[in-house]
Amino acid sequence: MKDGSHCSKRSPLLQVVLRDYLAEAAKTLLAESRFLDVLPGFVLEGERVPLIQERLGLIAAGIPSGN
């Protein structure tokens, strides 16, 4: 199923657990100065770094980015 329809069949509990796990992982990354220092070196387009940091912040807050 390449259309993503399988995602809607997952249990709500699994979705909550996964969202919480990803939020914690994003919080950990954003709190790590070494990650923030090297992030620009991993992004080919440096102007995207603020967008990536913003989206990680949304994930850390448990807020879907909408994209």
C-alpha cells in the first residue's frame, strides 16, 4: 500500500505512543547544543535550518506541522 491508507488502520494507542516518542526525541535533540551546532552542516540549503528547527519544535510540542 503505497498510498498511505495503511496509516489510518493503526490503532489510536499506537499513534499516541509514536507521537509521544517522537516528541521526546525532538525535545532531546533541540536541547542538545551539539545537535544545533552541526545541523547546518547536514542541510544542503542553509536557509532551511530555521524551518527544520521550527518543525522539530512543533513535533516536540506534539503539534502536527500540517505538511
